[in-house]
Amino acid sequence: MSDKGIEELKSMFSDGSGFGDPDARRNAELRLQTLLVERQDRTAAQLNRLTLLLVVVAFINALLLASQNFCKIERQTTGCMFFLIRARIRKL
């Protein structure tokens, strides 16, 4: 609704007609501002979700890099897979 409403109001303002009453023009301007704010809120919410997703991906990436380095160090002494299996058995 808001994108369609915004385009409708923009077309009313562009041709200059449709406002015989000053209050009608004021109400249309207020409606346009409200619709634009709603669109900005939706965009901001989408950006916040995207930012959160990127933070989660970066955290997972850091964990994977740390585990690769840890397994590389551990592989030099006992073998990475053996160490991981031994660690899981200890947790049980």
C-alpha cells in the first residue's frame, strides 16, 4: 500500500492539480510524509536484520578459523580427529 500510495501522491503533486482546498493539499503532504517514514522504517529494519546476519556469519567464520588453527597445532602432536573424538567422549 505505501509504495502505491507514495506513487499516487507523487503523481498528484507533479501535475499540480487536485488541490482546490489548501487543507486537502496539507493532508496529502502529511500522508506522503507518513508513507515515506514508514518506508524508511522498513528499510532500516531490513538493514538491521542484514547487519545482524553479517555479525553472525563473521562470528561463525572466526570460530571456524580458530578451530582450524587449533586442529593444525593439535595435529602436529596427536592428530586432530583423535583429539576431537577424545574431547567428545570426555563431555559424555
